[in-house]
Amino acid sequence: MHNSYDHHASRETAPSRLEPADYLCGDCGGEKHYRGSIPATAEPAGGKQSVAARSRDAEDDLLVRSPHGFELTLRGRKILQELEGLLPKMEHLVIPTLFDPTREKSTFRIAGPDNVCTVVIPRLCQQYANGRYQIQFEFVPWQTGIVDLLEHGQLDLILRIDDGLLPSHFHSERLYREEFICAVARDSHFGDRLSLKQYLAASHIAVSPLAGVQTIPDKRLAAVGAKRNACIRMPYFGVALQCLPGTELVLTLTSGMTSVVKGDRKLRMVKAPQELHGFHFLMAWHPRLNTDPRHVWLREAMRSIAAGP
């Protein structure tokens, strides 16, 4: 399997760590003072303060002068203790952190046609469905309006062909390249390779995940002014493979399903016409998920899966 990368995910620099004292003190001429408080030495014109002003100072002062500089009042200490508990929680919200799938529970919703799922899902199971991880993968059937589901946050990731039709504001990255192969019944009359003439003369099972949408093989044929005879159309490659034994039908599928064909003694592979050149599968996601630690991890997991043997 050939994989290529076209990564658009951006990295953000984490802000500096928040310290509780920063919220109580500021730096002014080398001295620490409460932000917004009135210094103990400050007095209004005339050297007198009203009762209301003195009362307000008593309520607001968090620091007082001492022979050694400034020290916290009892109220200041109480606020500092509260901040020491609150700031770690605030940091978790505003500072990017790494996602640990062995400790944090998370569910990822992904969609893709069944030929790419045939490649991806078994490897995900082998890698992550072993009891060590707290994550779940939920694969949603490929359907019309799949991009709208991604737009509205109902999907985390989609796996699709690189056909140039993805809306430009989405982020995407090529995962791997697929080539076309043909599967036929083992006892059929076909040789090891189909010329374009032989391919067009045969009867076909055509797989289209979406009704009314032209498939890539049909687009490739249309580009050379040809059209195949598809006597059966269906949305699933797995079912189509079961329809081949005992027939002279041809099923065009992607090279990622080679192991499935080889694993069935009733089937064999035939090389497709050279006019049916390959394409790339890519993963796509909404830009709002670009720097989220969970989704950064998810995309890295997909890269790892795609780069596997």
C-alpha cells in the first residue's frame, strides 16, 4: 500500500503556566502589590479619608505592609487557597494537553465506504481493541449528505476518495493510494488480465455506495468514451464478492481488498485494464477540530494504520 502525506493540521504554542500569585500581585518597580488595591501609604488630598473610604480599604486590601515587605491578609490567603485549586482546572481548559487513550474515555464517529473500511477497521481492532485503551470507534454508514454531518459536528472524521469535491474549508490529508483490480469466479473463462475490449464485453457487478452517483471506474471509462454493462448494482463490496461464484460476472474493486479475494477459494483476481488507473483515499475533518488533542491523536492513529503493511 502506498501512502502519501499532505498534512494541514497546525500546531499552537501553549501559553505560559498560570500562577495563583499572578492574580493577586503585579510587578511595579520591583515591588509586589495587589492589582486594583490602594497602597497603604496613599491618602487623598488633605490627608484625611472618609469613613466609607476606610471601610472600602478594609474590605479590598489583600496585602499589607510589614517590616519585610508585603504579606497577605487573611482574606488574601483565603483567595490564594481558592486560586490554587481553580487554576489547574483553568489550565486544563485553555492550555492544550496531550490525549492519553489508555486513561481517557472517548468515542470517535467515523464514516467511509466499505472498501476503505475493509482496510482500516481490521487494523484498528488489532491495534486498539485489546483492553488497554479507553476509546471507542463508531463507524457510520456512508450516505448522501455525509459532508453535512461533518459540518454540524455529527462526525469526527470521514474517509473518502480524493475526487476534488470536498468543500475547500475542510482540512484533509491523503492516507494511501489504491489501484483497481478485478475479481471473478475461480472457474470462469477469464484469463489473468483483461484488456479494455474484454472488460467492456463482460457483464459486471457495479458497486456504488451512493445511489445515482457515478463510480470512479465509470468515470475512467467515460474519459475514453466507453461504458461497461452493469447488470447488477449494489452499495456493498462484501455482498458483491459473494455473488461471483458460479457466474461469468466481473467485479471491479480496490487493491485494499486483495486479501479478501485471495482468502476465498471460489474467487480469483484478474488484472484490470490499464485505463482504470488508481486514486487516493484521504481523511477529512472540520477545521474546528484541527488542534483538539483528541482529534490530533485520532488522525495520527489513522496515519499509523494507513502506513501499515
